[in-house]
Amino acid sequence: MSELTPNKTWLFKKPPTTLPMPGINTAIEDRPLRLISPPGGLVMRLLIAGFDPHQRDRMREPSALDYVPCYEIDEPISSFSIGQVIRSNHERFVEGSLIAGLLPISQYGVIPGEMIDIGDAAAPILWRVTNDYNLDLKHYVGTLGLAGMTAWNSFYGLVKPVSGETIWINAASSSVGQLVVQLAKIEGMRVIASVSSDDKLDYVLNELGADVGFNYRQEPIQDALKRLAPDGLDVVFDNIGGDHFQAAIENMKWFGRIICCGMASQYNQPVNKSYGVTNLGEIVRRRIKIQGFVYSDENIFGNVDNFWKTVPRWISEGKIKSRYTEFEGIKNVDQAFISMFTGGSFGKTIVRINDLKDLAKAIAAGLTSNYSNAPTKPEEWWQISLMYTALIDYWALTGDDQYNAMTKQNIVGQIASKSDFMSANQTSYKTNSEQASWALAAMNAAEAGLDSS
């Protein structure tokens, strides 16, 4: 039987009534796993965990119904993240492939087949990351992840942009807000952006291209909107709720539309302290259309095909920009999560759990040490060359082209200088599966010595 592998895991312990407290509402504990793939399932190594304010809404009592299920007590907290398959019994996911989806925030995870197959081809629970434009993988939990699809699907499916219209986007520096700002400008809208600090305001104005904006902690929302949109708002993209939602209603044009993406200001409020909107009568008087949604709703999800055809290319071309707040190691997941509600994050919040580049560097160091004296047998050279080839592929996945090129040149030079290196035609009989086995063996052999905390 396979031995248990240490597996630090972020767990949900108790529903909070306000801001979650580490050690009380959440905890990081070792939950050892046997890295054995179940029938039809897979085992993954978590690479990058993404964080979103709506996760706080899932930290509730089971009796409190919502559009997404609550986290289970003493079970891993999940989020939209990037992982790598290290064992697989599923035809869509070969060992070594990168996957995106709702994954447990733990160093390793076992995903049963029945969970993978809940989705369908149009809206899968997990999907492979191809990374055709060699982008940093963090984009696949941010602009190319749940946040990006949320922004794109709702913007084209619900905002339905009209050139010349005025749109107010609050939390404009958030992972969703950043993309909505840029899409609105691409479509010719006049963009008002609001944020919580002056450095964020500078970013949305001078980097993302918003027309005007304000820091709502420095200027009352109502005053700012009257100043920046004296004739009223055509569209509001609301990520915050509360007093922002009330201000939206108060400043809408007749037949305006409010798209409710989130209620970040209310997630940490007890029910009896939720913000009480007092101008609901204006909805009728101004004939305002208000629409809530989730990104996978059938009436807007059809837009996702154009998202995948367009946004990765735009990122590679620099047409779409994004900011991230990055943390390292699973030990910092609580800090990362809380930063979203205390002003400590800027853009998408991520935690690098098991970084591909760090893994590759560690494995390369181990292999270099192991083969510090030139191998004497041709098959040993064949083994190490395959292992290094695997490493080159891993470095390529990280998007670090300069490092990858230098490493490849160095390895080629080392191999070429050895007169006893086995020539290519002598190894041509080796199958792809055998070569893949050597590559995986290299990764697994080095794993035991890695500290990915």
C-alpha cells in the first residue's frame, strides 16, 4: 500500500459572524494523503490558489441557503485554482497536464471521477490549461479564470455595451473590475471608476484607461457621482453593494441598468447589521433594471467561447492589463484571504502553493548533484537527458523564456561535450510513454526532498 504523503490543508472550522479569524474559523493542518488515483479520477498537486470575496459567503451555517453550497466543517476550503495532474485514471487528464477549476486548497488533492464528470463539455468542473501564449500561470486564476469569465460573460451578456454610454464600475481595481473597465473602454463607453485608495485610483486611470474616478474613502460617493455624472448613469457594475448600491439607484438615468456582480461590503456583516437601502422607490420611478447573476448562467455563458478566443491573445499583446497581490506558501493563505477585506490586496489575490519553477529548480539541483561525476554508462546519459528535457518543458510552462533558454543551452553544452553520450538513434526505440515515465520519475523522486510550505 502506498505510504501517506504529508499534505498541509486549509480547513473550514467554524462559521464566522464577522471577519474570519485564523485558528478559530479556519486552520492549516496536515491531512496526509495516499497519492493513489481513484477509478475515473486523478491526483493533483496544487500550484496556485486564487481567492475571491464570494468565498466568505460560503463560510456560513448549513441551514443558510444560497446559490452555492457552504463549506463543510473540518473539510478543505476550495477555490478556483491551478493544479497539475500527478496521477490519473481519467481519459481527459494525462499525468503532467495542468488543470483549472474549483480545487481544494491543499498541497495535494484527490479528485474522484464522479466530481470531474458533474460538468459537461460546455461548462466543465475541471478543464485542461493549454497556455498557447506561454503566459504566467497566475492569469489562469485571475483574468483567465473565474474572475475573467465573470467579467466577460456579464459585460457582453448583461451590460450589452453601447458606445457613448456612461458606466460606473465600483471596486474597479478588483480582479473582475479591472477587466470590466478595459472592456468598457474598448467598446467606447465613458468609464467612471471608484476604488479604495489613491494608488488604486492612479492605476485605473493611468494604466487601465478609465475616463474619471474617485477614492470613495476620500470623497462621499453621492458627491463624487453628482460631480462626475451630473446627467446620471446609464449602467452601474456593482461589486460592493450596501451604500454603493444605494448611490447607484439614486444616480441612475431613466431606464438605466444595474448589474449586481457582488456584495463585498456585506459578506462580513451579521444579518441584523446588513445595510438597509432606503430609496427602493426610485427603482420604480426611474424604471431601473437590476440584474444579479453568476458567470455560468445559461443566458450569458455562451459568451465564454469568444472569451477564450480573445482574452489570452489580448493579454499576450499587452492590450489587457491586470494586477495581482501574490503570497508564497500555504502558510500564508489566511493572510491572503483576509487581505481582500482589509484593503491589503490589489487586484486578484493569489497564493503560490507549489510553484512549477521552484519545483523545477529544486529537481535540477538534485539531478546536477547526483550526476556531478560524468555517468559512465550510455543508459545513464539517456536517463538524465530525458529528465532534463522534462525540466525544460516545466520551465517553458512558467513563461520565463530567458531562464529557459539559458538552461537549455547549458544542458545541450554539457551533453555535447561528453564523448560517451548515447546518440539519438540509439534511443529511438524508446516510446513516448517510457520517456514520460522517466520524466515523472524525476519529478516524484525529487518531491520527497522539497519543502513546499
